Amino acid sequence: MDSRFSTSSCRQTTIYALFTTLLCLYTVVDARVVNVRADVTSCLTGLNVTLPGDPAFQSESQTFNARLSYTPAAIVLPNSVQDVETLVKCGASLGVPVVARSGGHSYAGYGLGGVDGALVCDLSALKSISLSGSNAVVQTGNRLGEVATYLWEHGQLALPHGTCPKVGTGGHTSYGGYGPFSRMGGLLLDRVVSAEVVLANGQTVTASNSSNPDLFWALKGAAPSYGIVTSWTYSTLPAPPTTVFFSIDLPAYTSAAAFASAFSQYQSFAQTAPKEIAIAFSMGPNGNGGIGVQLIGNYFGTKANFNYLVASLVLSLSATVSTADEYTDWTRVLVANGYGEQLVTAGPSPPDTFFAKSLVTTDLLDNAALTSWGNYLMQTAANSDINWFAQADLYGGAISSDFDANSSSFAHRNALLVIQFYGSSNNNAPYPADGIDIINNMVTSISANPAAAYPNYIDPTLTAQQWQSQYFGSNIQRLSSIKATYDPQNVFSFPQSIPVSVA
Ligand SMILES: Cc1cc2nc3c(=O)[nH]c(=O)nc-3n(C[C@H](O)[C@H](O)[C@H](O)COP(=O)(O)OP(=O)(O)OC[C@H]3O[C@@H](n4cnc5c(N)ncnc54)[C@H](O)[C@@H]3O)c2cc1C
Ligand SMILES: *[C@@H]1O[C@H](CO)[C@@H](O)[C@H](O)[C@H]1NC(C)=O
Ligand SMILES: *[C@@H]1O[C@H](CO)[C@@H](O)[C@H](O)[C@H]1NC(C)=O
Ligand SMILES: *[C@@H]1O[C@H](CO)[C@@H](O)[C@H](O)[C@H]1NC(C)=O
């Protein structure tokens, strides 16, 4: 499979591993960091703390997105929920912002605070997973690959979520959690039946439909602003018995009109597709001035039924089914989707140096928008000094039909597509100065005033007005009033945390 432009965010990054030691990040120490050092040292007594200057600090404070680097006041590795309580009380008493880090994959480095001087609660020692009937209780030090492996091995169970195994359950669940099984079973946050969370006052509570229901609603869509979730309880599903992992190669496009026509056919197929198919339109420069495209995805059924379902689309696009592999082992499906990365491996993900964002669509993009996008892509394919890809994932299915719009604060129940736009520098070199504009303009070539975006592809360049409306829509008012109830002093604060009041 050609991964130059597929999401392969997992695989795309592995080739950069060799270069990370050459980076010289984290050399700037903020004055505030020095000032709070003595204080945090005293109120964190007994905890496992790494401070600036400690030998482990540089590796502990590595961001997944090497474009950004932050120097926290301290990084704490709690060994228990009680340790998390102590940490939160410490941050609250000193007025130091407290943030959680689960898998550390925030596109904006928010697991390290997104600014210097935060108190980081690294959850990686909280690894318990257990089953109670078909509900899985998962501490937030677990990453997606670990959860999938455990569930498969304990009764061939599964959850819908993304396919990069090192993404953390903490952030991924908080803001959505989309993957191949989502049109069958919802987003990962839709599977949450309760959460254990440490609040700003240092107390641990349960949030569910029957206990702190407002908080529960807010956690499912915006958890990082309300507390540190120490465990999620998920309602699991039987793993799909038969899955076809597929990719379909489209011809390379060298004109905006041809690109627009192909995307339009994909959209029409997508709009009426059965929930048994997960499919994405994935594109990038083909190296010859044109745009290469693959349709990649999964079908929950037999290969014969898959071929039947896509036959007329493949024919009308003059495309070729290049992969259609039938699996019965769900963990092997996930490995195939993650471009071969094993589900459980030690050590951090190798970083990438990138800028990415998203656009959520609810209606079909019209020919004017698609032609404008196609024209922009043609220029970018020929001129760009970044590696970029864009991928339009199909939402709908269970995401829109099985879960009430008001069952969580996730604002995009009616999404048709979530399109991700991703630019990365070559070999972890510094991100080019024009690289942010290149990606931003890709979005505005489609829509001058983007209405909606997916918060798990969090974009630190949006203004407050933009991110509040694009991520949370009309839910922002209620989110803000719940913030005022549960975290009035704004202990859980980072550049895009829900404010205690909105205009
Ligand atoms: C390689 C890669 C592949 C991806 N693939 C997908 C995909 O297929 N589908 C998809 O939907 N998304 C995908 N994403 C986006 C991903 O879902 C987000 O980046 C997600 O927020 C990362 O979660 P994390 O725990 O790893 O990151 P972190 O940086 O640890 O956390 C992200 C945010 O959540 C907060 N947080 C973390 N843990 C907790 C907690 N326990 N309680 C409260 N707040 C917490 C952090 O403070 C931060 O603000 C991908 C990202 C990457 C880098
Ligand atoms: C403390 O954290 C480090 C990582 O920074 C970890 O390797 C070590 O095992 C932890 N020690 C204890 C006692 O928890
Ligand atoms: C919680 O309440 C929502 C909205 O009323 C409902 O859709 C959902 O099924 C309930 N969840 C559980 C686990 O009971
Ligand atoms: C959403 O749910 C909350 C309580 O959980 C309720 O107060 C509110 O009226 C609901 N909104 C709608 C539009 O149903």
C-alpha cells in the first residue's frame, strides 16, 4: 500500500525515529517554572516527580508534535488515584494549571499544557483494565492498542476507536474517538457509561447518567476542561466476525474538474452507503504534479458482498481494488489499518513535525467548492515544500442514528464527512514557515468560513471565537456553565479549555 499520502499517521512517523536525537528542543526555561519549583516540590512530596533539569525531564517532556515544545513546571507520574488527587490539590493551591497526559498525541501539545509552566499528570502508570460483564473499566494510562488486545483476548470483544495503537484513551475518548468500527458502534465516547474523574477540588467522583449527569455530558466531548479522568467504563461490543480491509486505487488527477468529479462520486456513494462500510477518500501529491487518491476502509461482511457493494463505484471511477483482505481476527484488522504497527509495543511514538486541522461537512460539497479545492490542490501538489495529505472519513451510520444529539457534548452528530488536512516537514526538519498557511488555505479553498471542526484534530491557530463555535457549536453555553460549577477557578486550563463564561 502506498502510504505517502494515506493516514498512516502511525507509519509515516516511524521513519523519523532516527532523527529525534538530533533535535535540540526544550532548552528554554520559563522564569515561572523556576519560581514554582520550590512550591511544587513541597506539595508533591511523596509523588513521582520529574522537574526541569532532572535527567529524565527532556525525554519526559517530548511532544508527539515536534513542531511545538513546552516546559512544564513538573511532570508527575501518579501510581494511584489518590496521587492524582494530591497533584490536583497542589496545582489548585498554587494557581498552576493542571493538565493530563494519556497517550500524548495531542496535535497541539496540550498534554504538556500548550504553554510553559503547567503541572502535568502523566497517567502512564495507571494501567488497569478489567471486565464487569460486557463493560470494560479502563484506566487512562492505557492506549488504544492495549485496550483492543485485552478485549479481544477476553471474549473477542471490541470498541470503536482509531487505529494508531499508541493514541491514548484519555484524549481520544474525551473529544470523540472515530475509527473503522464507528459507523457500526459509534464514537469511543458513545460507548462510555461512566467515568471516574478527579475534580478541581481534589475529590474523585463518578459521572454517569445517574451521578453528576451534567458533568457526564460535558466529559463526553470536552473532558480535559473538567478534571482528570482516571478511568472510563465502556460498553463493549462483540468484535466483528468478518472484516474486509480494502484499498481502491483511483487514477491520478491533474485537473480540478476531474478531481471534483471523483470526489463528488465518492460523496454520493458515501451519503447512502450502508453502515457496514467504513470508507475514506485519501489524497496527496503523486510526485508528478498530480493528486493521487485511494479509497481506504473496512467492510463488515464477506469479500463477495464487499465487491458487490463497490462494483459500480469502482467502475465509474475507473478505479482498481488493490487490496481486499478478509479477516476473522479483529486485532489483525487493526494492525492492517495501522499499516503494520503492532498493537502493543514499548516506548513512546516517534514524533512527527506537523500542522493539521479538520473540516466537518454535513451536506454534500457542491461543484464550486470542489473545483476551488481541486484548483488549490493542483497548485499545492506542484509547489509545496511540505509532505501533505488530506483524508475525508465517512461519519453517519450508528454515529448519527444510535446516539441522541443531547447524549453528549460532541457537537457533530450530523456529520457526513470529517476531512483532515495534514502537513509534515521532511525528516523532522523544522516545519516550513509557509506550512501553516498551506494547510489553512486548503480548508478555506473549500469553505471561506468553516463552520465545524473535529476537536481531536485540535488546531492551536484558531481564535477563541473560531474554536468555540467550530468544535462545540451551540453546546458552548452549557459547557461553560458546567465549567463554572465544577472548575470555577479554572484549574484545568490550557489554550483551548472551556472558559467559565462566554460572551
Ligand atoms: C498518529 C495519530 C493517529 C490518530 N488517529 C486518529 C483516529 O484514527 N481517529 C481519531 O478520532 N483521532 C485520531 N487521532 C487524534 C487523537 O484522537 C487525538 O490526538 C487525541 O486527543 C490524543 O489523545 P492522547 O491521550 O493520545 O493525547 P494527550 O496529548 O495525552 O491528550 C489530549 C488532550 O486530552 C487531555 N487528556 C488526556 N488524558 C486525559 C484524561 N485522562 N482526563 C482528562 N483530559 C485528558 C490532554 O490534557 C489533552 O488536552 C490521531 C492522532 C495521532 C497523533
Ligand atoms: C517514576 O517515573 C519514572 C518515569 O519518569 C518511572 O520510570 C519510574 O518507574 C517511576 N518510579 C516509581 C517509584 O513509580
Ligand atoms: C444516558 O442517557 C442518554 C440520554 O437520555 C441515553 O441516550 C443513554 O442511553 C443513557 N445511557 C445509559 C448508559 O444509560
Ligand atoms: C439536554 O439534556 C439536558 C439534561 O441532561 C436538558 O437540561 C436539556 O434540556 C436537553 N436539551 C435538549 C435540546 O433536549
